[in-house]
Amino acid sequence: MEGVERGALRVRVTAAPDKGKANSRAMKVLAAALGVPASRIRIVSGEKSRDKVVEVAELTIEELTRRLADRT
């Protein structure tokens, strides 16, 4: 996790963008940062793009923001 940039959360992974490996790794990194199972995170849009919109099930934006703030 690299932080917030222009209103978006920046996650960097070293996995190749091959057969969803980078997406899978990014979801695992995000899940660990938020303290939720990776199964609760899904890509809403941008699956084949560098920019993605994700949904975290059962987590409000307020709780998500708090958890990210607690990491800093």
C-alpha cells in the first residue's frame, strides 16, 4: 500500500498482470490492510485496467477510512 493519491488508494504489487495474478495479489494486499478476508473484496470495474473500483462487503466508507487511517 502506497497511500492515497488524487482521491484514490494506491496499491502496488510485483505480480505480473497475467491471468489475474496482479489483481489477486492486489486484493490480498488490500484485504490485509483493511483486516478483512480477501473474499469480501471484489473488483467492480477495471479488471483489465491499472485503475480499479473495488467493493468491500460489509464495510462502510467511514469504517474503511478509519482502518486506513489507523495504518499510518
